[in-house]
Amino acid sequence: MSINTPVITPRERTHAIGSGVLLGLAGMSAYYLPVTKDRFVRNSYDVVKNKAKTNIELLDEAALAISGKKLNNEQKLFLSQLGVSEDVVSINSKVAELKKTLTDGDTVKQLKQKFLENFKDFKKSEALVDPVSIKALQKIRWTNFAWGAVIGFVLGNVIGLRLEESKNSGSQV
């Protein structure tokens, strides 16, 4: 069984890539698509969740360093920024507190409600948004940008290739 694959000439390939780049550039305008409140709240919560998980990991490393009496200056600074003393008991209580913010239903609900209010403020003026929400908005917009560019490029390649094929088949008749 043989499969006939069409031969794509360099000219057709160049035309398809050019069309892909053109539609990819057009697709980048997806950066400016409106942001829905559900997506905003979900991404804002993800920012908080990722930050908490990172802090938990760093606190665990600091606790290990304290138990081995090898706490470095960076870890000391991190602990002081979180308001945690340099002992394993206070680090463990801070880790438990951070885990509670991720798993407690009431805390999560309050946090999401806060982000919903931030979304309403964002609709009034972007200057009223807090830093967590700014990160969420940046993530949403850059995701839109990337997906728009990729989808536009792929569609441009397909359309460009089809147009070039239709030109060639029409001229050969």
C-alpha cells in the first residue's frame, strides 16, 4: 500500500509561511480580547496558590537548613519577610497556615470573592487592581496573545498552501 503525498515546492512553502506569519500577526491581537470574570477569578486564585506552594517549598528548605544548622542569609531574609522566627516550630506553623489557605473551603471562597470584587474594580479602572490581579491579567492576556499567534499562523499556513495549490491546479489545466 502506497500513500501519495503531495510534493510541496519551495515557492508554495514560502507562500504558506508568509500567509502564516501574516495571520499569526493578526492573531496576536487576541491579546486585547475581553477578560471574563470567571477566568479572572480562576487565574487570580492560581497566582495565590502557586505563590503559597512556592513559599511552602522554601519554608521546608529553611526548616531542613535549620535542623542541619546551615541556614544561609537568603533563607534568613525570606523568613524575616514572612515574619517567621528561625526555628522549626514557627516554620511548621506557617506552613500549616499556608496549607489552610489552599484547602479550607471558607478561606478559598472569601479569597475568590475578593478577586470578584477586584474584577469589578478592574472594569472601572485598571489603576484600582491589586498586584495579584495584575499578574492574573498579564497571564490571561499573554495566553490570549500566544494562542492567537499560533492559531493564526497555522490557519495562515493552511490557507496559503490551499491558495497556492488552487493556483497551480488552475494553471495546469
